[in-house]
Amino acid sequence: MLEPARDVFTPVVLGPLPAVPDGPQVFALSSSVLLLVWDANSRVWSSGRLEPASGPALAPLGALRLQREDGGTRLLFAFRRPEVPVSLALFAGVVGQSLDVEVDPKGELPLADAERLLSGLVPAARVSLVMTFLDTWASIFRLRGSRAFARLVYGLAKASVAKPPVMRAVARLDAQTALVEGGLPAGMPLPGALHSISPDRFFRISGAPRIGAADARGQRRFYLALEGAEDDPETLILLAGGKGMTVRRLEWPAGLVSLARWWRAQGKPDPVLREYAVGVAAQGSPAARAAALELQLQAPLQPRALAGSAHLPSAELDLALATSAGLLAGGWVRDPLSMVAGIDLMDGETLTPLGENRHDFAGVVGQGDEAVPVTGFAALASAALPLLQPRFALNLKSGERHVLIPPPQPVDLAEKRSRALKAIPPQFLNEQTLSRCLGPALAAIQRDLLASLAPPRVLTIGARPAAPAVSIVVPLYRVLDFLRFQVGAFAADAEVRARAEIIYVLDSPEQADGLEHLLRGLHLLYDLPLVLVVMARNAGFAAASNAGAREARGEVVAQVNSDVIPVAPGWLAPLCAALAEDGVGAVGPKLLFDDGSLQHAGMYFAPGPRGQWLNHHFHKGMPRDYPPAALARSVPAVTGACLLMRRAVFEAVGGFTEDYVIGDYEDSDLCLKVRARDLDVRYVPQAELYHLERRSMQVSPDHGRGTASAYNAWLHSQRWGDTMGALMAAAPQTGSAA
């Protein structure tokens, strides 16, 4: 148990006030700063002036006027040690009274004494003295590095309270930082400043403490994160607020438990304290951040929803994803009699309404005969803490408040992205929901996911070509059904064997062992060298394709989907020939469905039902030999299912833009970046390949819901809308039969 917190004003008994000297005394605060002290037997109503009898003014100069218990006044002046002997004049007290002080900079001056400075002062003057030394003069005279001044400050703090109560470290955040617990005395104002003070150093503690409600005796528990005090067994913690001050003696027990173990040992969990502990740990070192995550995972809060009757409100929060853009929150409310006033995010004692960026939509809870219509919602709120289970307040118009707690939220970034994509059904997405709510959250999660990627692992199967002309990069995700056919088609093509290297990029690393075994078997069968790049985690089409391009050695990079199979050998030559023409930056072939109809003969852009520009394929569904599709020509863009670029151009434009989610619009984005450099994009019908469209996308539940595609279309339009409008205004007529 911690000792009861005592009032700050139980001072050390210092004995009778020393006899007042005839005049001022000069002490050393440090090797470079001096302190003049003068005790006046009467009340002095101004701080007075201290100035040289001749020469420049003292700058900087600190002055402090302190009331004594006997009615007198103690005046303190701090100033830089002069370089030459100087005579100082002190003007104070009765008008016209002055005292002369001689200061010899080479003379031996006694160090200022804490007991001498505090002796006989009224309580408020003690607080003013200590805080002036700690904050104002330490900064003005740059005294924080002086050990002599640190010892003086320590003496002042130690002499302020006869027996400082104990505050103890209770849980370890990392090797140097702990959560410490203490108590505030009854009537003590909330501290506005906290300082750690030891005989060798002192510093202001950053961050506010967590202060609980007053108990029956008026005392309050408080907690704070403290770093480095383990090495200073004599550490004192000084808390100052208003005109009050209190001092605590810090104990740092050996064998501190982890944050999670400490929390589980609490008899009555306090969610606000838990949020504070998580918050201070999450802002610390990597070890402290790991402790914050461990606490949330090992000791989750009990989810809390509101289950009302047929007429009373019901509500649940099931989404609360912390991102650098804010907290993406979602859930549902049933309010048959319009009794709900609003929903707030609870950050400690601070309430943040979800109203400004909240978007409602129709929903249903339950199934079949038990289905109940509700109002679903999603909101992006400002949040300081990266909590897995933040608390929310459902506020009723009557003034009643119900606390809602979601179940633990996902930690894995891919899972977070998947949950974000389910926040709002696709049919309710619009410009407002994307720009003010879902879009910023998805962008932040995607940035974090890409930043977390470890370097991929590269395996070489067979003797890799030393100087290939073309690098064929094939991203793989889950679906490997067409791999045997594709490798067989490549192996049967003499030009591919002679001029190309083949690089597979696996974006589902859990399949790495099986894929490696398959590729080694295909290499033995066809004697075709293969390179396998295994991503550290699923990162999406753009990141996987870029990783493959970074591994490429050819002057030309051919991005080819895993479900694209050449119709016949010889497809590379016409594409490379078109790419070699002056002013051409990217080329794409004719792509066919498996029934022989046209899937792609170049891409164009057209506004969709939401007003966003969407990608469309020329002549899609028309016969293979449809005459307009047999014409080689410039097109607005070509599909990334098979897209060739010179590697120098690919690198110059930054490759595929990686902030699109999962896979969509990266190809048209790349083509528009090429066009922004005044290079053309060409369709080459002499090259024909089958494209079994979106077979790999079918295994991605996130993309199948349509939200990812809608988000990517919105992002693409935000970035290139004006460009696409101008491009299509100047383009010939488009359409499936154009």
C-alpha cells in the first residue's frame, strides 16, 4: 500500500531564522551564475533593482521577492558572474534606500544553501522559490547541466516536506521506463507541471498524469510514465499546480511486472486508466509500444452493446480502426422513438462527437423472421490513442449515457484494410463518404501496410540469363491454376527462350513452399530458368509488380498477369518493335476471352453512374477478327494484364502507383503517367494472348464486395479526372463497337 499523501506544507524544521546580515550576501548558483540574497526586516512591495554602479546593465537578470513569516521580505537576484570586479547597487524598500555590493569574480564564493534560502519563508513563498529555480532561472541561465545547481534544486525539494510520501513504480513499459503510482493530498490543485529531481539532475516530465476521482478522504490516485529514474534511488517527484506544490519520494522496486500482468492484477479494472497506460506506452520506445499492444491483446475489455426493448434504443459499435488519419468507427443504432441525441468517442474524459464526418445508411440486424431494420453508420473521428477497443458514449436526449465498447479490433494491417473495406456497403458509397470518411482511412492503412513490408526473398531456379532483352514479370496471388499452361507456352516459344527472363512474384507468401516445388518441377520438365520473388506479405498488385520490376535485368519490362496465356509463339516481337518506335512509352496486345471473343483492344475512359471516370475496353465481346480491333493505333491506355515498357521509362515514372487497394486502376494510372511525359501508348493487335479475366480477383473477398474498386475509381478520378476529360474530348468515338 502507498502511504497516505500528506499536505505539502509540513516543512522540515530548520531552526530559528539566522541573524540577518548587515547587508546583502552573494552566493554561487553554478560556476557561471551568482545569486544575491538580501533579507529586509520590513515588507518590500516591489522587487527592487540591481545594477552596476558603472558599466553595462546586468543581462540576463532574474529577480524574486519572497515574503517571510516574521513580516520581512527576502529579495533574490540571479546574474552572470562578471569578468572583472564590479560594484553593484541594490535599490529596494523605502524610496531612496540603496545598498552597495562588491563582487570579485575571482574570489571564492560559497554555494547557495537550500535551507538558508527556504528558512523562515511563508508556504506560498517556498513554492514560488522552488518553481522559479526549476523552470524560469534554469532556462534563462542554462543551468540544467550544472551539477551544483542540481544539488541545490534537490535540496530545495527535499526541504519542502518533512517526510515525502512514497510513490512507486508498478509496471515496466521498457528497460528504462515504468508506470508509477502516487497520491495527491486532499485540496491539492491538479498538477500543471511535474519534475523529476535527483542530486545530479532534474527535468520536467513530459506528458500529463492520469488522475482519478477523489476518495472518501479527498485524496486522488495518479499515474504517470517515468523514464530513467531506476538509476537514481534518491529521486523525488515534484508536482505543482496553482499555488500549491507537493513532493513524493520515488521507489523503483526490483522485478517489475509487465503492463499486461499489472493490469490483470487490478481488483477493479478502470477503462480510463487502461487507456492512459496504453496511451503512454504507445508513444514510447518499440518495447513500450509492444507492451501497449500486449496489454490490449492479453487483457481485452469486455465488449459492450446496448440491447433495448421494442421501444427503447439499441446500439452496437463493431468497427473502431485506429489510423494516422483518424479513428474509423462503425456500427448500428436502432432508435424507434428518436431518443438518441448522438454518439461520442471517449478519449479519457474527453468526448468527441462523431457527427461531423458520420455517414448513415440503411441496414438490417438478424436474419429471416428475426431481421430488424437499423441505421448503420461509419465515421472518421480524431483520436489521440491507437486503441484496439476505444470506448464510445451513446447519448440520449434525456441526458442518460450508455457506454459502448467494440470487440478487439484487428492488429494485422491486411485485416484492418479488409475491415475498413466492409465499413460501408458499396451501394451507399458516394463522393462525401469516400472523401471525408472511408478514403482517408483506407489511404492511411495502405501507407502503413506498404511501410511495414520487409524485403522480398528471391530464389533462382536454373541458370539465369546474363543479359536478357526482356524481363517478363508475373504477379501471383492465390490462384496457380494456369501456371503450368503459362510456363508451357513460354517454354514452347523460341523467342522467349532466347531473349527473355521470367520472374514470378508471389503475393501470397503462405504458398511459397508449394509454388517453389511446382516451379522446380516445371524447370526440370522444360529446362526453362525461372526466378521466384516471394513477398514478405500480401501487398497488392502494384507493390508485387514493382518488386518484380526491381529484380528485372532486361531493357524491356513486360508485366503479364498469371491468367494470360499466349495464343501462339512470337507475341513478343511485334510488341517490342512497336515499343522501339520514337515517342512510344507503353504498348499492349490484343487480349481474348477463352471463347475467342475480344477482351481488350486498348482502354478508354468514360464517366460512371457516380460521375467518376471508369476504365473501359475497346470492342469488348466482339469477334476476334473484328476489323476495327485489327488496327494498330494510339489508345488512351492499355491494360496491365499485358503491358510492356522500357525499364528506364518504367523507373522514371515510378512504376505502378501503390496506393490503389488490392488491384484496380494501377494500369491506367501508369499509362497516364507515361502520357504526362509526352510519350504515346500504343495498341498492337499483331500480338494475341488469352486473358481469363479476373480469375485471381475472385478469391479476394475484399475486392469482390466492390468497395475496393469503388475506392480505386474515386482515387483515380481525383488524381487524373481533368487529364482523362481532356484526353477523351480529343479522342475519336469510343465504345464496344467503335
